Amino acid sequence: MEKLPPKKNFSEWYHELIQRAEIMDVRYPVKGLYVWYPFGFRIRKSVYGILREIMDREHEEVYFPALIPETELGKEGEHIKGFENEVYWVTHGGKDELDVKLALRPTSETAMYPMFRLWIRSHADLPLRVYQVVNTFRYETKHTRPLIRLREITSFKEAHTIHATFEDAEEQVRKAVAYYREFYDRLAIPYLICKRPEWDKFPGAVYTIAFDTVMPDGKTLQIGTVHNLGDNFARTFDITYETPDGEHSFAYQTCYGISERCIAALISVHGDDLGLVLPFEVSPVQVVVIPVLYKGREGEVLRVAREIGEELKKYRVVVDESEERPGAKYYRWELRGAAVRIEVGPREVEEGTAVVSFRDEKRKFKVEKEKIPEMIEQWGEEMRERLYIRALNSMKEKIVLCESLDEVESHVRNGVVFTYLCDSERCGERLDEFGSVLGEVIESPVSFEGEGRCVVCGKEGKLNAVARTY
RNA sequence: GGGGCCGUGGGGUAGCCUGGUGAUCCUGCGGCGUUCGGGACGCCGUGACCCGAGUUCAAAUCUCGGCGGCCCCA
């Protein structure tokens, strides 16, 4: 097996790793569409398992159609303006042209909200909280990249909620942010939380809060968004409810989403020159047992290796009985991000021990064989903590506070710039020349004063993040 | 939005400028044997010129178009 390109050549590394670790097959003959390999799909399954577990606490899972009639998609003015250039249209059924064109959903507000209008009658129907995990389509014209910029987003988890009052919607936004925090904490992925500037919010929203993580090359990746929609969509789609005293009132809505970019972040943030590094909880191979086979000793070694595998069967375990030499097996499973490796050879069989090592460390150590099952969980959690600290430190290194436009211009090439910015779109546009304004910093691993002089015009400004983005 | 580069076995490549050889090398994959504590070795086998049109006696190589990929600038 050939070596992977070093991670410092991030683009190359990412592309090769995705293919070689069998996450996505990038050879599908349509731009921007990729195939999930079985191995990649197992990562997706465990990551989305966590997301579903979190969502299921107070949302119901639903499924809405992928096709949206043009008449509904076009109702909300700002919304359609934001998406019209990237919508795929279904124009024909067989040979007949359709009377009303059908859009492949770029997102599902306009599929859901006409139905919510029928579902919501009274205050007793509120709040309504649902989510779905679906594919969405966007005709991307820039470079597409597996898991990051797609024409078919295959794994869009979108939640939609409806409330009686703006304050209730505000409260839901806070909860959604907390859910996403928990999700990314479990994946050991650090993030910035920003309030997107007015000109970059979700089309149709009152405001947008976004999670961004920092990739190895210093560009940021948006990995989650939370939108307070106010009553904008309720007014467009006529979603009203009857209050306890018989009045009719428009409802207030939120929506928030996470796509397979969370998996792109997982791979990019933790991976190393040898391949995938995945937290124990989501690795498709949580434990790999490697028997070290010597001529004449194969039987006993294999027997013990299988025993260990059997005792750990509540985890995702592989006992690698293939004919390769141990070294080749180590590299193979390191590429695939097996979290814990257990080696058993003739020596260990005699001692009743095994050699244990973790994917994120060079260290190897001996453990009594019987102790392994009770230690696994703890090792997994310790590994998650190590990964998180390492990722956090590397993110902190890439954030710099800048107090002049020259500094912004030079630093944004290598990472994230924090600087002060007033509310004017003009000043924002000036910064957008260097990268993208991510917005007002709400939460960050690096803290600076929240207010200062706008780096462009010198008026009162707030702490904002600027970065090159994916 | 503008510009540039590229498409060769499963992956990565040489060859293309200057048309003509049995299309190069690494890797992977299958088989056999000797091995096995960080990418073993030997032997055998497998497998490619993106698609279409054109120029030509002859096209991986030249021209045009399509599709796909990468990079730079705004």
C-alpha cells in the first residue's frame, strides 16, 4: 500500500483519504455527486445515530417529499431569491411537459410549511418540533468536493419548529445551539459560534447563528446553522393558531440543520498522515485484534485472539486473521481509523496479556487479558478527550486578533481573523474582499474583548470573525 | 463572473511538443511457495489511452465539440 500524501497538503490528503479509506467513491460520472462506500456509510450511521439520539429527545422524525411545486417554492420572496440560481427543476413527466414545474428541494421550508398550515389549528398544537434526514439538491457552480460542496447533499438533518411567540422561538434557538454543541463535543470537534451578518443570513430568516470549525489549511467549514424565522414564513404560508382567548395569531418558527459536512469535519480535524483518526464512539472499527502468527504457533495465538474478540462483541470489533504481516495490518487499520488496537502473539499467550495501543498515540502497553473488557469504555472516553484537546489547541493557533486592515489581509491567508466591525454592510464588504465575514462572535475557544473600534471606519464595533471559507 | 492546466489499467504516473516499437514505472488485485513483533521476498497472472467528430496511409499524441477533474484571479 502506498503512503498517503502528508496532511499539510490538505486538499490532496483529503481527496486521497476519502477514496482510500473507502468513505466516498468520487468516480460517479456526475459532477458533485458521490457514492457512499459501505465503510463510509458506517461512519455516517454512527455519527447520525448520535444526532438522532439528541434530536429524538424533543423532536419527532418525519418525511416530506423531495419535489416542491414552483408555486410554493416561489412564495417567500427573499427565500426564493436566495436559492433560485441553484435549483434543479423537474420539467417533464415522461414526454409530457408538466403544468407546474417541480423543484428538487434545496431545503424543505416550502415543502413543509404549507402542510404545517393544515396541521396547526390552536395553541394546543404548539410547539411543533420535527426533523428529517434527507437529501437536498443544489446546482453548485464552484468546485464541488466530497462531503463539503455537493450537488446532492445526501444527509441533511433539518429540524423545523413552530411556536406561539417570538420568545418561545428564541428559547428554541438557544436549545438548538445547545444540542449542536453537545453533538460536536461528542465528536471532539471544536467550533466557533457566530451570528451571521445581515447580508449573509438564511434567506427569509430574522437572523442566523452558525457553527464553523477550522480546517487544517486555515479555511473554515460551516458545520451547522440555526435560524430564527420569526413570523416571516408564517405570514407567507398563513400559519396561524387560535390563542386561548380565541384570537388568531401568526406562529413563530425556527429551523436548524446539519449536513454530512459534520463528517468532513470529523475526518479533517482529527486525521493524520497515516489516515483516519476517529473517536471511539463513531469509529466503524472500535477495536481491531491483530494476531501475530508464527509458524507452528498459529493455533494458540488465533484461539486467544478470537477469545478477545468474542469478549468485546458488544463493540464493533474485527479480528484480522488475514495472511499479511503484522506491520501491514497496522497500517491498514490505521488508515481506517480503528480506535483501539490489541496485538496478541506467542509471548502474550504465555503471559495471559495483550499489547494495547490507541490510534492517536505512539505508545503501546501491556495489559492483562481479563482487564480489557472493563477498560475499553474508559479508554474510548480518554481518547475522545485527547482528540478534543489536540483539535482545540490547533484551532486556537489558527485564530489571531487583528487591529488593522493590513493585518487582516495577511493573517486571513493562514487562518481565522478576529477583528472589530460595525453594523454597516459597507464595512463588511470591505472585509469580504479578504475572506468572508462569519459574523459576530458568540462563542469561541479564544476570548477577546467583545467591543472595539471598527477596523474599517473606526466607529463602535463588535468582535467579528473573518476567514476564508469552504 | 474571468483566466489557465489536465483526462492513459482499480489508484498514482511516463510517453504527447516532433503522429508509426510489444504503451513505462510504482501500487493495488488474484494464485502458488517460503515467511510473519511496524508496509517481507520469489514466481505466475490480471488490467488502461474519457466520449464523439475531423485531419491522416497511420492518432494516446494534431484540430474541434461534449463530459469530467484541478488551480489561480474577482
